[in-house]
Amino acid sequence: WQNHSRLIAPQAAQWACDLAAVEIQKVRKVHEQLVNLAPPVPRADEYLKQAEERLSLAKSHEQSRDYPAAHQEALRALRPLRILMRFHWEQAVRTLDMPTASPYAVSFFTLPSHWELHKELRGTSAGANSLKDGDFEAVAKRPEFSTVSLSEKKEKKSSGVPITTLPGWTLQQQTIDAVELEAKLVPSSIAFVEKPKKPERKKARYDPSNGDIQDAPEPPEPTLGDSVLKLEIRPKIVTNPKDGKPQPAPAALERTYLAVNTPAVRLPPGTWVRVSGLVRVPAAIQASADGLLVFDSVCGEGMGVRLTDAKAWHKIHLYRKVPPSGTIWVTAALTGIGTVYIDDLKIEPLVK
């Protein structure tokens, strides 16, 4: 093993130096483009200089046949580059809900395109919503769609109508686990967030204050309609035949998903659109790494929104370019045990 290491050491050192030189060249080229497009990064020139110095030292070690030191210095030359790349990326995603909101913000080497897109869309405004029934209000006046009282909500009683009653909306579901799947349009009162009462602060014995503390204001609750989309995957109650006790819920789900697809929206190819929606996750989603997955047909699952932790009502945004086919639709998929609520889905063209 030692003889083999000594045999490949010159080649490993050379390749490490070559790779570092290529990486410095690529990062420098992208950085020069970002200088004219993005906010400045402090000490950017210093990071590039450090990388060059480390590479020069690595080549010096290589010439003196100190191949282990040359390999280590070539790897160290990449550290300042990673810091510079990270600073540029953090500035790019600072104003986004998540990095996948922009198709060009998921990689450092596409950040120039992201800032060009930012400049292009800065003077635009969202047009009319092209997605029909994205507010789910079309079924609110049906007789089978009854309101739910607070007592029924605490008892977890479910009412509403299937999502497939809306024209063009489709449902996909599959499971091989002991779970039950449900996708329904339910009254928004079910998704109402009950805020716990804060305990009164008692004044200490030697507390000079008056006991009044100004807490940070809570974010305003969104305005919901009469109906919201509910996706739920719950474990089946399976008893052990030996002792009759209920078995625990699955720790991981295998090929289980509950997905709702919106109707396909037709828009001129090349048009930029904003995909948005309100989402609430009452409790953390279990037995899944993806949790709730919201994605569009343009960029697919890889650039979708993934939510696994509990979250109050909040809005998500995705910016997408209509493909040559001229169609785009949105999919909301639940892949783990839990409940999510979705409302006000929109596909809005961005117009000047």
C-alpha cells in the first residue's frame, strides 16, 4: 500500500493542482460577471488572492517533489473560493422564500442569470390569476359542504367534498403501508389556528418594573375563504393478534404519496409566471424526508418546496418560465404521516 501510494503521489498532486487552477478560473470568471450585477462581497479580492497564493505554493511543492504537501495546499486553495461562493449565494437568496424559488439561484455558477432575471422582473407586476378554482371557493355553497363547529374540530371530525369535484383537478395516491389517505376540500374553520393564551407575568418581590412587557408583534393571519384543501395521511389502527395491543405507526413510508394536480394553464411560451400559495403544517410530518412537496411542471420535484416541520400559515413563491409547450401546472404532494392545509393557489403571469 505504501509503495502504491508513492507511485500515484505525483499524479494525485498534479491532478489536485490542475483542478484547483480550473476552479479558480471558473470562480473568477463568474465573480467578474457578478461585480456588475450583484451587491459587492467584502474582501472578495482577498479571497481570490489567497487561492492564487495557495495554488502557487502547491506548485512549488510539486516541483520540489513534496507531493503530499502539494496535494494538501491544492485542497487548501479551494477554501477561500468556497467562502466567496457562499457569500455571493447568500446575497442572491436573501430576498427569496427559498433558494428553489428562482431557477437560477440553486448554483453559484448560474447566479449571473439569477441577477439578470431579478433585473428583468423588477419592473413587472403580477397579472390575473390563470389557475381556475385555486381558491377552492367553488364548492363552498354546495349543500354537502357544511360548516364545522369548534367542538367538531376538536373531535377531529372530517367533512367536505373530494378534490376531484373541481373540474380539471386530479388526484394521485399510492401506498403499500398501513395508512389511510385523504384529500378533501374542507371548511376553513378546520384549519383555524388557536393561539394559546400567554401566562400573565408576575412581578418579582424586588422588581422595579411595572410588569408590562411589550412582546414582538405576531405576523398577521392571512385572509382565508370558506374552503381550503386538506391533505392527510394517518396510520391505520392495527392490533397485534397475540396481545390485542395497537401496533406503532410506521417509522418510514415506502412509496406512499398523496398528490393533487391542478389543471394545466396555457400561457405564451417564454412568459415568466409567479406560482404562489398559502400553506399550513399544524404538526411536524413524520416518516418521510420530503414531507409536503409543492412543485411545478417546469422544474419538477427537484426544485420544489419541501416542508417537514410545523409551520403557521405562510406564503410560498416560485418564479418559472413557461416552456415551449405553453402549459404549466402545480402539484402538491404529501409523502409522510401528517396533515397539511393549502389555500389560494395561483399562477400569475408577470407583465410590465
